[in-house]
Amino acid sequence: MRNLTANKSIFDFILTCLVFGFLVVGNASAMDAQSGSWTDKKYSVDGNWSIEKRGDQQVIVFDDSFNTKTGPDLKLFLSPASIDTVTGKNATEGSVLVSALKSNKGAQEYVIPADININDYQSLLIHCEQYSVLWGGTGL
């Protein structure tokens, strides 16, 4: 009887460790990176993006396949609105400017300002601010 109780205790301990391990790994990967592809609005936007945690910083990363039409005054915004409801006219309402777009193609990175809580935003936008034209965006 004593061995049976000891074996059950060991089994319960191992099971608890496995469940806890899966929960920790699952939550860590969900919090460490977001990624996706683009939704076209006025123009085609191709390639993949991700938001990565690097130390104390969050960085928006476009991969090598990023490509869109060149344009004047293209900027990257975080918007509190869903990508489905954003238009060129309302793209900057409540949005935060991350940076001017560095290039219309290729790999690039943008540091999100430290005082920005990414969970307060629903979409990432590429927007021509000068002419109020929404190139495209993506849901977060």
C-alpha cells in the first residue's frame, strides 16, 4: 500500500509539472510575438510582419518580402479601430504615429515607443497622411 501511495504522489507531481510547463510555454509564445500578413485597402501590401519583444522594447519587423506601391508621406500608425472599419479619412483618429515608412520594400524594423501599450490598439496601418489614403493594414 505504501508503494502505491508513493507512486501516485510521483505521478501527480509529474502530471502537475507537465500541465504547468505547457501553460507557461503557451503563454510565453503568445505574449512574445504577434505576426501576420496585410489587408489591402487602396493599394496592395505584401509580405509578413511581426511584433517582437527585445529586452524592454517592442519592435515591428517587416520581412524581406514586404512590398507596396511607393507614395508620398507614407507612415506607420497603430490604430484603436479594427482594420475592417478604418478608411483613409479616419485612419489617424485616435491613432499613434510609430514612424515614417523607411522604404516601400524589403526588411525593416520600427521600435514602438516605450509608453505605448500595444494591447490598446487593434490594427497596424500604412497610411499616406498628406492625402488621407490608407494603403493597407493588418489586425493585431
